[in-house]
Amino acid sequence: MNRAEREAAARRIMEQVPPPVPPDLYGEVVRRGARSLRRRTLARRLMWLLLCAASVAFLVWAMMARPWVEPPSQTTPPYTGW
């Protein structure tokens, strides 16, 4: 199929009358869209809640474990009584 044939086929398709849309299709699409929007909103809120809970858990762990502090030396006991 060369370019002219493809263009002619495309013109024939575009000149055809589009098929009629069922009358109840709009209501169904709106209902599905609203349901999809509710699910997306719920998922977004759950992800924010999970992120906040993980942040709080990390902060509590960091304050209790203090990973930035050097651990005390275990190799040499402290010598007192000079």
C-alpha cells in the first residue's frame, strides 16, 4: 500500500458518518469516572498517611537509637586511680 492509497483510505474513513453513541453511555462514563476519582483520592490519602507514619517511626527510632553518636569503646576498660 503506497502513500496515495493510504491517504485515500484515511479520507474514506474520515468521510464516513460516525456510528451513533448509545444514550446511556454518558451516565455510565460519569459513574465510572467518579468511582475512579474516589479510588485515586483514597489511594493518595493512604499513601500520605503511610508516608507520615513512616516518618514518625523513623524519627522515634532515630531519637532512641541515636545512630550519629559514636558507641562507647569496648576494647579498653577505663583506668581510674592515677
